[in-house]
Amino acid sequence: MAEPAGANDPVRVRVPAKINLRLSVGAPRADGFHPLDTVYQAISLYDEITIRPADRLRLTLDGVGADTLPTDGGNLAVRAATLLADRLGVPPNVAIHLHKRIPLAGGLAGGSADAAAVLVGCDALWGGGHDPAALAVLAADLGSDVPFLVIGGTARGTGRGELVEPVPAAGPWHWVVAAADGGLSTPRVYGQLDLLRAAGAAPPAALASERDAAASYGDAVGSARDGIAAEATGHTPSPVPDRLLAALRSDDPADLAAALANDLQPASIALRPALRRTLDAGLAAGALAAMVSGSGPSCLCLAADAADAARIAAELTERGVCSAAHVAVGPVAGATVLA
Ligand code: ATP
């Protein structure tokens, strides 16, 4: 937990992007949210937030897509400051500056990251004394991914993703994040998945995340697969497979590559068919695995090591299959106050 800052000192916070190592999506609940069973990882692609005392709540931005984002209550950073101030019974009088590097609406939870950073930074500035677990509870009111970005590392997310439990993980793993021009709306991607499932064009909930595993492991998992298919009729998300948990403890990235899965990928590709080219180019460049990140359109490549990641990023850029390619490692810490 961070120490309270001096009365007029600015607080600087660094906050990572999130990726989903596996994302199993169930059928929509009565409240409209889809139940999830996911494994998050925080990666070293960061937004930086500076917070200083001011006469009123103000937000300024620079960096990636900054000119397209709201600076009022439509911005999650402003909502986070207001929520914490209410909770602490203090006026939300801070000037927040966001330096955006995380691609917007890219399936990397950049907005949620900024909200997590503001919670952590304002708590330090106002001497709130919340530990990360307490801030994560508060964070759930702001969005499903916000609690994880307070905690960071590698963690399982259930509920609508807001119930977060750290998972033991080795690493570091080397990722390439291939950003796309223009975002994809997260609700639209979930809606597309529902449509594909209704049309029988995407596997049902539990079966989908295990499909690749079953294909790789063949008959050895035949009986497990039958069990999964039966469970799938209930449209609940499938629990995290032991194979992924074991891969996270292993130091062989090929194990993790074989365990990656994302139920939203067919929906993102249906809405943005060009993503298939990005994924194919990543595999052709030597990635151990290539997958859409969350709801997309960013794509992830898992590389064998740092040198491979740099090479894959250069190749994706050269082939023009992404708007930018970032190398990153994971897991890293969640929102952190910088000294
Ligand atoms: P998720 O997977 O959590 O939906 P995402 O990476 O697809 O996230 P974000 O970058 O978090 O998408 O942004 C989604 C939308 O949230 C944006 O289109 C924007 O209108 C809104 N938003 C509000 N505050 C922010 C912020 N600080 N940074 C980015 N987007 C924000």
C-alpha cells in the first residue's frame, strides 16, 4: 500500500494493459452481462497518470487517441476520482493528466486501466489507506476489468470478470501486441458471439474454450471433451483447465501457447475479417500462438523469447498487418504509484 503523499506533491501512477490468456464466455445473465471464467495477465504496455491537488476536478490527456476521449464524467478516470472521493467524504479536487499508450477500444482494457490508476493514485493522495484488495472491491463499480488492473499479475476472473483471485505464474512471457486501426465496441462483440452461437456458427460456451485443447490432445482428452459438451448445453463458462494452470507454472512458453483460448475470437473476426491476416502473419513470423486480445481488435502473439518478440513485431509492421506492434512482457504489477 502506498504512503500518503505530501499535501501538494503530484502522484504518478503507472498502469498496465490486460490480456486474457483464456476467456470462456457463458450465455447472457438476466442483468445482460455475460458470465466469464477468464485468466487475466497484466503486461508491460502502460498508461501513465499524474494526479495533483487542484481547485476542482479536471482531466487532460495526451498520447494515443487522446483527442477522441471525453474529459467529463464519460471518462472512467473522472468517474474513479468521484467514486473514491464520495467514499472518503472528501471533495474530488484533483487535476488528472492521462498519458495514453494503451490502444483505445482495443481489447486491452485501457479505460479500465486508467480508472484503476486513479483509484490507486487518489487513495495515496488523499491518505485513504485502502489496500489493493479493498480498492478492487470499490473498482468493481466502475467496470468488470478494473479490479484486476488494481491487483495485476496473473489472476482468474469470474462473475462478469470482477471477482479476481491471483493465480501462481512463472514467466516472464514475451508478447507482441498488434494494434489495429479503429476499435471494436465490446458490447457489439459479445452481441456478435450470441448471434453466432444462435446460428450454430460458434461453439457453445464451455465447449468453445476447450476446442483447441481437444484438437491438440486428441483422443487423450476424448472423455473430458464429452463432459465439456454436456456442460456446454447449460451455456455456463467452462472452468479454467488444469492444463493452463500447469502451463503457468512451467517455464516453457510452448506449454502456455497450447493452452491459450478466447471464445470472443470468432465474433471479433466476423466483425473485422482482416484480423485473420494479422493472426496468420504472426504465426508465419514464428509466434508460438496468435490470438485476438479480449474483444479485439488488438491481436496477441506469444514469442519464445525477447529476441523473437522483437523480430515478430518488426515483421508484422513491415507486412502492414497492424497499425503498431508493441513488445511487452507479462506478468507485471497492477496500478503502481511511482516514487
Ligand atoms: P474492454 O476490453 O475493457 O472493453 P477496451 O480495451 O476494448 O476495453 P477501452 O480502451 O477501455 O476499450 O475503451 C472502451 C471505451 O471506453 C472507449 O471507446 C471510450 O469511449 C471509453 N473510455 C472512457 N474512459 C476512457 C479512458 N480513460 N481511456 C480509454 N477509453 C475510455
